[in-house]
Amino acid sequence: MSAITTPFGFSSTATEVAQGIDLTGRRAVVTGASSGLGAATAHALAGTGAEVTLAVRDMTAGERVAKDITGSTGNQEVRVAHLDLTDPVSVTAFTTAWEGPLHVLVNNAGVMACPEKYTEQGWEWQFATNHLGHFALTNGLHGALAADGAARVVVVSSTGHQQSPVVFDVNFAFRPYDPWLAYGQSKTAGVLFAVEATRRWAGDNITANALMPGAIYTNLQRHTRGRGSGRVPAHLIKTVEQGAATSVLLATSPLLQGVGGRYFVDCNETEVIDRRTGTLHGVARYAVDPDNARRLWTLSEQLRSRSGL
């Protein structure tokens, strides 16, 4: 299985990646699209002619972004819908209300290095937001994705996944809470989700891929004084437009037709690694291991069922 390579790289922008792509008549959902990477991703997808739904917690901010996107692209099919990934009722409301096929789902929303916090169900906040909410959302939209016949799911992960595998004490019941370990395992979970979703839904021609967008200063860093881990050299910091490029590539490129269960950095598939390299490239072997992916899927279903969801 050869690695996917593209003409794009570190400096490519979402607009450049989407150039020449026509998604007229197709529908996309982008979570967390009220700012940052989500807004840039939604903007680029709208520029291809797709009908784009911004799935957001802050409806006011979402409406503002939608108006800006329509004004700059001329696309009148930009919609806003409420979605709180930490609230199972909100997720169910979103998926129940959806009608018709869905061609692209970009699981973009996320939180980073939060202080210790838990949902009403007892789920650790980062695992709940970055993985469980998206797990429920994507499963709830499975029928809509299957109706397309060639749908794509895009999972925004991070090099932060190298901080931790999924430890099957996901809610820190038996170990001290650490914000970076919690972030790391939640981002590993996203990659594993892409692996297992691609396997499970192969008969529906649904593919899922994960990515590292790069180091970008957005609202994601609100718990880290706006500078993420603080360890990324200045020359490796991307603009928001550059950061959204890999998401848009996975959502639109003909090179990804039928390709799933893989991990991309700088618009290209990256290598599988067995130890941290100190770079933003590479996907940990544990994050693409099929057995880990199946185990996580089962755990995710159990966590939701125990809460009666």
C-alpha cells in the first residue's frame, strides 16, 4: 500500500488546494466552524459550490462567519446549526434533524490542554469533545453518509497524539489528571476512529482519514496562553489558511477517492513511527493499529450505552 503524495505541502493554502474542484450539488458539515480552522475550511468548501453547514456552539459567531463566507464566495447555501459535542442531547438533535445525503463531514471542533473537567456523564472533557462527541455525531449521520455512496469523513487530529496512546482508563479514574496526556489520548482516538470507521463502513463506500493541520495560533490555545505547547519553532507556525489546507485536501481531492484509514501532515500521507522524532510529522504505530481501533470503538459504544444514550 503506497503512501499518498500530492503536489501540495507545508505552505499550501485551503484556497489553493480547492482550486478547480467543483462540489456543486454536494453537502458538507464542518464542526467548530465559528472561528479558526473550521471557518477557513468551511470557506474553502463553500468556494467549491458545496452546500456547507457550520455546526457550532456559538450561533451568533456562526451566523457572522456564514455571512462573511456568503459575501466573499457568493454561495447562498451556507447554513448554521447548533451543536454542542459535550451534550449528547444536542448531538442527537443535530443528527435527527438532518435530512438527505451528506457527502463530506469534517470533524474539526476540539479543545486543548483543558483544566480537569468532566461532563454530566462523567466523561473527561477533552475525550468527550474531541472523540466521543464526534463518534456519536458520525454514527448518527451514518445513514446520510451511506446515501451518498462515496462520502468522506475528515478527522482533525494532532501531532499531540504522540503524547499518549488511548489508555483504557480514559476518564482518569485511576491516575492523576494531566491535561497534555488527556489531549494526546483524545487525538489518538480520532486517528483510531478513522481507521475503524473505514473498515466498518467499507460496504457503504465511506472513507475516513485523519490529519495534523500544523501549528496554528487559534482559539484552540485559550488554555495555553495562545501558544500551544510552546515548543514549535516560529518558522513552523502556519496561517489559518495554511492550516486548513490538509482538511480541505482530504475532503475534496480526487487523489483521496476510495482512500481511508490514513494520517496526513502538510497535505501528504506521513510515515508510521515507533518513537517520537521531535518533528510535527509521523503517526504513532499505536494510533493506526487495527486492534486498538476495534477496541476503542467498542469502548466508545459502551460509554454511551452506560449513560443510556
